[in-house]
Amino acid sequence: MLIVLARRLANIVPTVVAVMALVFLLFSVLPGSFISGMNEDGRSTIDPAVMERMRKEMGLDDPLPERFAKYMINVATGDLGTSFRTREPVTKLIGVRVWPSLKLVFAAMLFAISVGVTLGFLAALRPGSLIDTAAMVGAISGLSLSQFWFGLMLMYLFALTLGWLPSFGYGDGGLRNLILPAVALGVGPMALLARTTRAAVLDVLNADFVRTARSKGMSERRVVEWHVLRNALVLVVTIVGLQFGSLMGQAVVVEKLFAWPGVGSLLVDSVFQRDMPAVQGCILMIVLFFLFINTLVDLAYVAIDPRIRYR
Amino acid sequence: MQLKGGSSLWIGGGLVAAAILVAIFAPWIALTDPVMAANLMNAEIPPDWEYPFGTDAQGRDIYSRIVYGARVSLTVGIASQICNSLIGVTLGLTAGYWGGWWDDVVSGLTNLMLAIPSLVFALAIMAILGPGLLSLVVALGLTSWSFSCRIARAQVLSLKSQGYIQAARILGYSDLRIMFTQVLPNILGPLIVIATLGMGGAILAEAALSFLGLGIRPPFPSWGSMLSEARDQIRTVPWLSVFPGLAIFFTVLGLNLLGDGLRDILDPQSTTRRT
């Protein structure tokens, strides 16, 4: 367990540095800077002397490698820089966004796992049945939905027409505001999980050890509980992990649609405002979340499947 | 009844063919010009016989705009998947065949691409390039090649030691010639499946980016940009939102079904199952 953990952690640091270098490089070739953008929106013109001073203050004139090195050292000490726009520390900007983001992602995943795994499991136990067909038609439809359109339709039906739920916003952060965005975000992972679970359970049901268990007189219920579930779980956990990890990034559109104050909507706003420190901070947050969840998944493997320990 | 290769192949193929025909013959199928035929006298008419999908706030025919929007979605989907396939296959084949430090570099890059959600990466690229069709193709064509790269690499590794590859080497074929004339034809099946499924993903991503205002900008019709305009009027003019979304749904559904059907034919061992 510790070796797995150490190996994962040793992988995380270079990945993070590489991601940050990539983002840094991408945005350094950006033609319009935040300051020239202030001029271009035409509302006001800035005195060139002021622009010069601001560029200096923000360190935009230093050579690129120097800026990157400085930034990475700051990141390592927990300082993500100062937002170009609000002049607040980026850690503070992101800090208030993390909890809503996590809440949304967890709720979406909870929905995806509970519905998706159940559907896939029921479908696999009766292949070719009505449940199977319905579940699989539902799953491929779920994979083909565009999240934000689905969200928009949910909003129209449940908020505007039926008036059961608030149409957007964070409200008091309670469940009522969370349901619609979480379902819109979770429908894709739900569909994928239904398909994966079905395939995994079908694979295991045809395995030799299941036939053996049945032929030695084990009850069907016990076969499913003891052998099938446990073995199908490894594949399901992989998909859960991959989906879970990337969900914070995928949430950008849903967060924007529902005006949810998460990291994703901060990213979109910062991109529009060319607020580079905030953009970098958000991407770092999203990547770290992905890597963290993946580490957890690796650890979960070891817990589920003792064979993995000896590899 | 179960969705077997047969039925999903035909339903999916039919939907995709329909979308392609609509895109090609847009000027003949559309009732009016998608951008210029604005007429405030006809604003916000619900769907009826004259305007099958209704009209928007500027009085433009939604049906005609959706017909033209198919061009954007399919162009972005096809072109970006060609980019992704070229990048993924080239990197994967060379990494698997040559191995060594190049393999390490490519694996590192692949892991990097996996760690950044592709929508976030595409968003960053769109922010730099600015809105537009070409930017969309570049942004989506550069950000999701990791899957085809992995498949290509894995396949080369298993084919490398086969007799016919050895024979080609002894005959003095160059490395690149072996990769592209001997190995590539053998892995084309899985790659076509990935590209088909990826096209659906790219169309969804295009819609998402246009929705955020980073892709195709109004008034030019793209399904995402139409939804972006429609969102604020969902309460009063809901049909604005319904039809572009359905167009996206059926096109992507077609591609997903086609991909599943093709997989059963081209990739029976299923290296490309979405796991």
C-alpha cells in the first residue's frame, strides 16, 4: 500500500510541473494581455505611463523562464499569485470556490454511481430482457446528450414549468439548488457506468470460477454477492475514478449554466478577463483533483483485489 | 431485443448519413438564409407549418439555422478527428516501434494530456486563438489524441515481433515504411472506431465552447451558439432551446451507435471499449 502511494506521489510532482509549464507557455504567447485588453474594450484608454507601471508591478516584462521559475517557487510555498482583476490572492479566490465545486462533483458522482451501477447490474443479470434494452438505450442516449442542453431542459421542466426547484444559483448551498446541476453533470458518467457495469458483470458471469461456484451448489444469490460483485468492482472502480477525476474540469459548462460558484465558472470568467494567475490557479486545482482521485483509485484497487499487491 | 452490432450500425449510420446530407445540401434544404433573413415582424413565432421549428427573437427561421449549423458541427467533428488521429497514430506508432527515450517522452505527453480534462485544455487554447471555426478545429484537434496514441502504441508492441514485420525488415524496408504500410493497415479498425466515437465528443465540445461564447459567435449559426442565445429566453421562447439541442443529440447519438456497430465488425476483441 505504501509503495503504491509513494510511486503515485513521485509521479504527481513532475506531472503538475509539466502541466503548469504548458499552461504558462500557452498563455505567454497570448497576443492580448490583460492590460492591453483593458484598452481594447474601448470604455476607457489608459495612459501609457500607467500601463508601463502596471506591467512592471505585475512582472510581465521579465523573461519567461524567470517568471516561470518564480511562479513555481511561489506555488510550492502555497502562493498562487495575485489576481490581475480583483487584486486578491488567487488562493483566496479559489478557496471560496472549492467547496461548492466539490459538493457539485460529489453529488453528480453519487447520482451517477447509484443510478448507473444499479442499471448496469440489473441489465447484466437479465441480458436481452426489457430492463436490459431500456437501460442500454438510456445509456447510449445519456452519452450523446450535451450536458448543458440537458441542464437547460431540466431547468425548463423542473424549475420554470413545475416550479419544484430553483432554476439557478447557489442559494443557501442546500440540496434544492444542488439537484439540477448535479443531475445535468452526472448523466454522462451515469451512462458510461451503466455500460461498463453491464459489460463487467457479464464478463464475470461467464468466468470459469463462477461456473465452478454454481456447480458446487452455491446459491445464485451467494454467487452474485460473493464472486460476481467483487470481481466486477475492479473495472467499475476504474471508470468511477477516471470520471470522478475529470468531473471538476467537465463541470465548467454546467457551473456556468446554473451560475454555480465553483472553480469551473471562475475559470471561464478568468479566461474571458485574461486573468492569467486565476486561470493557472484554476487549472492547477482541476489537475490536482484529478491526480488526487487517481491516487485514491490506485489505493482502492489494492483494497479490493489482493492480487494487485504482488504485481 | 438487444442493441446488437447490426441494428446500432444501421440506425447510427442512417442518422450520420442524414446529418451529412443535410450539411452538404444545406442551401437547398433550408427555407431561408440563416443569418440575413431576419425580420422583426416574424419574431418569436412558435413552431407551425410555415416555420417548422419556430423563429427566434430576430425573426429568423430556426429550422434553416439548424440546417446550416450542421455544417459547423460536422466540419469541426471530422476535421478535429483527422488531426487527433494523425497526431495519435504518428506518436503511438513511432513510440511503440522505436521504444527507448522517445517512448518515454510520448508516454509522458500522453499522461499529461490525460491529466488535463480536454475541455479545459480546449478552453485555454480557444482563449488564446480567439473564436472561430479554425480555432475550434485546432483546439479540439490537439487535445484528445491520447486514446488513439495508446491503442496504436499497444498494437505496434504486439505486432513488432511477428514474422511479416521481421520479413519486411530483412527486405530492407525503412522503419517508417514498415510502420505505415505494414503495421497501420492492421490497426485501422480500432482507430476508425475511436475516430467515430471521438467525433461525437468533438461535436459536444464544440457546442459547449460555443455555448460559453468561445467557439462560433452569433449571428453565425452553430448549434452551440444558438443555444447560447436561446438560454436567456428559455422561459418565454422555449422552442429556441429545444431544437438545436435535439440536433446535437441525434447527430452524436448516430455517431455513438455507428461507433458501437463498427466496433463489433472491425474490432471484435474490443480494444476500444470505452473503459
